[in-house]
Amino acid sequence: MAVLTAGLGTTAGQAAADTAPAACDAPATHQIAQVQGTGDTTPLNGQTVRVEGVVTGDYQGTDQLKGFFVQDPTPDSDPKTSDGLFVYSTKEVKPGDRVLVTGKAVEYSGLTELSPVTAVDVCGTGDIAPANVRLPLPAGTSAESYEGVLLRYTQRLTATETYQLGRYGEVTVSAGGRLFQPTDRPHPGDNAAAQAANNSRRLLIDDASTVQNPAKVPYTEPRLLRIGDTTTGLTGVLSQGFGSYRLQPTRAPKFAPTNPRTKKPRNVGGDVRVASFNTLNWFTTLNKRGADTAEEQERQLTKLVAALKGLNADVAGLMEVENNGDTAVKTLVDRLNAAVGAGTYSWIRHPNPGTDEIHVALIYKTKKVTPVGAARSSSAPVFERPPLVQTFQRKSGGAKFTMVVNHFKSKGCTGATGADKDQGDGQGCWNARRVTQAKAIADLAAGEENPLVLGDLNAYGEEDPVKVLTKAGLVAQTPRFVPARDRYSYVFDGQSGELDHALAGKGLSRRVTGATIWHINSDEPTIADYNTEFNPPSLYKPDAYRSSDHDPVLLGLNLR
């Protein structure tokens, strides 16, 4: 391609060529561009070819790709053809070697390559300068035209996904900051267009390794990479595999800690602090949804207590607590009290916890607030995990408020039929069920004094269930106090969004003094959690970070 430069005419390169074996006299039969072609696959599939190029990326280790990339120093003038190619061979080469390679042109997992290879002849040296690119690529330009090409990204890129960091050494970055779920906030055009725009801004960084769950995970030293951290000058060869284009770095990316951990949540003011926290399957029963071993359970409990201690909420609604009577919630409260003082917290017994393995729970500070009346719930059959409703008042008096703790149906598609199937609108499966649940909660809240509807609604900010609640007169609190860039509580498929909400009745909304989302979980790699199966032991810390996969929400209320 015209953006590439070559330097084969050096004295050292000529000397190496002069002393090369006779094999170097056998000329190339094709340019790399001819092997790549203008489409997604090689037009020479199955044919034996001989190409000439300069080695740009060497990944021949037994735990790597077992090959190297070469690039044509004399690219053609067609912007649709790539001038780089992967060679599946462990014949020793190094970056800068000018080579002539003979092999069969094939496609492997979307990548055009030579395999098997019958000859790799080192015939001198050369130099390939990286092509400067930016995301998103210009309209009409396909990533395929850069396959196998040495690239340098000339913009700041933001880590937007680390889910596969521990298992495969992969990180997804994006241009223009982190990616947000299209259904989480307003945007131009429809959700499909917004998703396409997101896809055009993202890039997967691979580690050129075939090892799963390596003992040494990249981007964990000197600090653990967080979503929101940034890198500049990213350089590598664009490869393809497993359904994605992926950059194989030629020099290790360095991420700046532009999204550092915070030791405590932002001050929300008020005289009563209220929180919502999905505990990610806090179970006292082993080998179910939560911990598999006693060691994991202890590690999980330690992290959950650290998070709850840091929140310092006077009342907290909890999701994904094992539905085994008072056992799981009591164990959590007992350990929390051991950390903050005996008798500090108690819990509300759920009058109708449902039949799911998990249920919602409520804990509160006994010296700060008093439960008013009995706990209530809903008998509506639409709830797998019925809400928990409890009115509270400050010990010293003042306005009452009513917690309505929820965990709506998830987006997973198992068992979905009819209107509950994925409708292709970005809201996932079971949206119709969540809408019905939201209507039931809106009706319930309408009969309560100063309702505060909170919890994991499994719906992003612009989705139908949230709109049902706001149209019923409930006021979403995080949009009032949390900047848009920080308004998220969960990350899925590299896109951030707000699944965990807090909506107040209009009267109570006037008493809300602040709201924040404490980003201790969603930005953290999963390898920092309590699990022991594959996580590097050194990454576990007895702190709040990655205590769950959801970030807790915290509100301040002025009830005097």
C-alpha cells in the first residue's frame, strides 16, 4: 500500500544479499497483494506461491502463533489489497529480515496465510515503517485491507473491555473514550446505527500467545489495568482470528492510569445514606452459584464486607443473596458487624422471597434508622424474585421513606418465547417480562410513602422498563448527580451501561442531596475477584475491588 515505506538498499542489506545462498536466486512468483486479493479471502486458495517481504512481527515461540508476518517493501497501488501476510513457520527469522517464502496460500480462521511452508530463505535486510491509522477507519475502508500490515494508531485509545485478559491475554480498546451500550443513553440515529458506530471504534489487542490462563498475565504490573485506562502510540501487526481482527503488538503497549481506583465513594451528603448493591451470588451453600470452596467463600465474604464497609450506608438493598432463609444474609451481616462494630447492622426478613435460588435483601444500621411497620412484597406472578418493601424513619425523627428493592428478570434468553424473545432492538431477551415487572413496581410504589425504587433492573437507562418507571412519576437520581461519562454500573461485551438504578418519588426526590456510582467492580478485570481456579494468586487482595461484577449505587437523603 502506498502508505508503507521500505529501505532495502542499505549497504548491510546488500552485503547480506550478496552472501545469501543460491535459494535466494529463485524469484517470487507473486506479490503479497496478489495473494491477499481485494476480498476477504485469497483468490489463490490452495495454490503454492513464492513471495518476498520483510519480517515485521516474529511470533514463533512454542506458546505463540508459531509463525511470523512479512510485508511487501514494494506495495501495489490498490488500497483494497493488503501487502502483509502471515507465514506459519518456525524457521528462525527476526524482524527486519528480507525473506523469500514458498508455501500454500490458505485461509485459517479468517486470516490469509501461507501453510504449509516449504522454504523460508533469508536474503538480506529491510525496513518497513508502520502505516499510521486512526479509528474509526475512513468510510469505505475495510480492516481487511490492513490484514497482516504493520500499523501505528496515532490517537489515544481507551481500555473498554478486559473480560478475556486473564484467559487469553486480550484487551479491547476504543477511540473516543470507553464504549457505552446504545440503549443506555440518547444518541443520534437508531440503536443499530449506534452499535455499528461502536464497532467501528473498537480494536482487540492480543498477546500473540496460544496459552490459556497463563501464570503471568499481561497488563497486571506495576498495577492492574482498569477499563478507562489509556494508551498512545499503539503499534503492531493486524491479524485475524476467532471472528475478530486483532492487533499483535510489536512492542508492549503501556497504559496510563487515567481511571484510577477511588478509596471511597464520592460524598453524597444528607443525613441518611442509602445504597443498592448486587453481591454477585453471595451463597453460604458451596458449589452452587457462588463460591465452590470454603477458601473461595472466605475470600468472597472478605471482599463484600470491604465494599459494604466502604459504602457506609445506613440502609442497603442487596441483590443475588442466596435464598436460604436468613442464613446467607445473617452470615454477611455478622461478618460486617465484626468489621464495623457489634450490632451496627441488622436485616429485614423477606416476607415473600420467591422460589429462585437468589433473592433480594435489606440491611440497615440499627442506631440510625428504624423500620416502620412490617415488610411487604408483591404476590404478582410476574416476579421470579419478588421485591422487598420496607418503610424507614430516622431514629431522631423526620420524614419517612420506603425502600422498594428489586432484581428484574435478566437478559439471558433461556426459556424465552414470543414477545420475550430478543426483538432485535438492543434490549435483549425478556424485555416484555421486565416491562410487566416495572408496571407492577410502579403501581406498588404509587401506594407507598416517599418510595425509593432501586436495584438491578437488568435494563439500561433508555430501555422500556426504566421508561415505564419514569413515566409513572419516579425520578431517576443518577442522571441528576452523576456526569454522563461516569454513569455506568456494569460492563458487557466491552460496552458500559447502567443496570443498577435508584428512582425516587417526586417528594423524596427533593430530599436527595447527592448520588454516586462507586466504580470498584465493573472496571476491574475478573481475575481480581475471589475465584481461585485460574486467577493468579498474587492478584487477590482483601479489599472492595472486584467484590462483584456490578458497581454499587449510593444516595444521600435529607430527612430532617
